[in-house]
Amino acid sequence: MYEFDQPQSGQNLQFMSFDNSSPLDSNAYGTMKSSSSMTHFNTFDDEPPLLEELGINPKQVIKNSLSVLKGFNINAESMDDGDVSGTFLYSFALGCFHLLAGKFQFGDILGLMSVGLVALYWLLNVMAGAEGGIELNRVSAMVGYCMFPMVIYAGICVVVPSRSLAGVIIAVIATLWCSIVCAKILVAATPSLKGSTGLVLFPCLLFFSVFTLLTV
């Protein structure tokens, strides 16, 4: 059995007393709240931009895209950085223009892009031999940026019939433009393939012709 001490008669019980006479200091509360808010905003101000966190450099993307439009005077060194953001950007843009033309082909574009890039990567390394080839991410970056004229062609096909005479002429120009620029960039990025632009041009022509046929 538990035994509890019972208070004896005449013994006063002592209770804790609280002093309610002093009011809450509102200034101190306001200072704490302001400090917390400033800390919260300073934390967001110190964070880098979202595109930078994703590894996307918009200035570099614009620079590489304009470099492709220069045609035969392209500077391959500016695109030899392995930045594949342009590949995803132009693949998505191409799918959007196809969607505006009434064709849902996002899966076809991504699938053909993946298979084509791996095939080009394998072929370039076979041609280079033991002298040194090229990495897959570099091939993906260069070929992806060379899709820019093809995206422009797909955008034109939204307003111009793709099977008209003007549409066919634009398709031929866009395909040759993409293929020639891509071949020059890949050869420049692979020293062991120097002087083999004609050999690299043929697989590039096949690669971009597939996307031309998708657009048509």
C-alpha cells in the first residue's frame, strides 16, 4: 500500500505565486518578429537563381545558338563544353511546334534523339580508332545545338504548308544547314578525324533527315 503524507491540522499549504503585474513587453516581441522576418528574406536573397541551380546558362545557350546560325564560319570551341541544356531545350521546342501543327510527337522526338546520339557517338569513336574519340555528353551538346535550324523550320511549318514548294525548299535548306554545321563541329572537336568532314557529313545527314520527315 502506498502511504501519502497528510498535512497536519494547522499547517499552511504553500503555493507558487505568479506576478501578473508586469505587462508583456510588446517592443521586445516586435523586435524578435522583425529579426525573424529579416533572416527569412536574407536566406532567399542568398540563394542562386533557379536556372543556375539546374546547370543552365541562358547566355551560353544563346551564344551557341547564334553560333550555329553563322553557318560555315562557326567557332566549334565555344560549343565544346558538354552543355546538354540546348539539346533538351530544342527537343522540347520541336515537340511544341509539332503540337501546334496537330502532331503529338514528344516521345518520338526523344526516342529518335537518344538512339541517334548514341549511334553518332559510337560511329565517331569507331572512325577515330585508338587515336582518341569523343565523349557522349559532348556529342549530345553539339548535335543538340545544331537542331536549332530544324526547330526554326518546324516553326515555319506551323504557318506554311510543309508539303508545298516553299516548305520543301525550306526543309532541304534546314537539313543541309544542320548536317554541314554538325559535321564541321564534330570533326573540329575530334582531332583524329581532321579532314574527314565528308565522311561525318553522311551520318549527320541521315540523323537530321529523320527529324525533317517527322516535321513533314
